Amino acid sequence: MNDRKTLTFAFMDPPFESERTVTFFRLLDAALEKDTHVRVFAYEGAVALAFAKQSPHGNAVHGRNTEEEAHPLTKDWIVALQQKARTKGLNFEWINCGLCVDERGVNDVIEDCGRGGPPDLWRYASQSFNTLTIGTR
Amino acid sequence: MSNYLFIQSQDPFTEVRTEHQFALAGQLFDAGHNVQILLVQNGVIPARQGARSQHLDQLIEWGVPVLADDFSLQQRQISDDDLKDNIAVDSVDSVIDALLDGHKVIWN
């Protein structure tokens, strides 16, 4: 019997814009560390967090090439969390709001990130032990 | 009686709404609820000794437990010794603990 709890996180910030994104990923990692199943509903700009075509770049101003710059990509962070969850035998589910995806043209997402809508957030929240909504303000 | 954890990411020096956020925490505490505040991101700025934040200072004076995220402190080069009295260093682990304990966790 798996008595591990499930937490849902709703997030709406786009990648590369806000410190909230870093805190959000720290929270997801902390939840997995505590052997918790994780469900994420990404909406508005957050649907781009899983965009597969994100690309690292160098920094000419600082004279660093792509490898030296090691620019972090949120899609890679999601993959790392997916792998961590698998290693620990936990579920890590991710659904992007489909309308938000279409608006932004970020349909090409990494594996195991699904497409849905607000009813999925309702389902996630209803079935989870607790839910945290992180607003943009 | 309910348990509340406020994740305070906004600081009072750039966000006027912070005053109302701290006021709500104070009202809930005054009404007998268990209230805890975790300062994260720029929310840790008023935790530094000498920082003038009337509303946060009032909450501390009333005995509301106030925590400051270690990562956010490190990013801003604020050490434990720089913090006001009665502010404890913690991490976002406390958010997960509160969620798993069924507390009401609110992001500000």
C-alpha cells in the first residue's frame, strides 16, 4: 500500500523572467525529497517551461561560450525532476493549459508533459492532499 | 482554529500590498489561528537588522513565528548574524511540511 501523499502545484510564470520560477522548482524538488507525489498544472506563461526547443547560449559580453555559460533551461530541470521521481518510485505529472500553449505557439513540449485545461487543475486539486497556487503577484 | 503558512516573497520596500498581506496575517493571529511566515526571495530584505518594516516588526513583536529561507538569504549575502531577533533560518522544506500537515499555505 502506497501511503505517500500527493501535492498539486499551480504555476503561471514563464521561464527566464522571475525568481519565482527558481523557488517553484525548489519546492518541487523539496516535495520529491520528502517522498511526495507531485502534480503540476502550468498555465499562462508557465506552459513554456516545458518547451522542447529551449536552447542554451553563450555570453559574448562575458566571453563565455555555450558550455562555459551553462545557461540553465527549465525543460532540463523538469527532466531532472522526472528522473528523480522515477528513481524514488514517485509520480511526477505535468499538465499544460492547452489554450495557453496555443496562444504562445509552444506546442512542442518535452516527453511526459501533457496537455489539458482548467478541469485538470480541479481534478488535480480535488485528488491531492493539498495544493499550492503560486500567483504572479 | 486553522494553521496558516504565508510564503512572503514580496518586500515592503517595493510592494505596497505587503502592508495588507502582513495585516491579514496579523488579523488571523489575533483571531487565535496558528500563523507562520516564511520569507523568501526579496521577502527576506526586511529581516535584516536595521531594516525598517513596521508591519513585519509588529508581527515579530506579537510572537508570530517568522522564518527566512536560507537560499534567499545566501543570494543576498545576509548571514544569520544579520537577522533581527526572533527570525529563524529555514528552507522551503517547511512549505512542504506545512502542505503535508494539511495547513493552509498562501503565496504572497
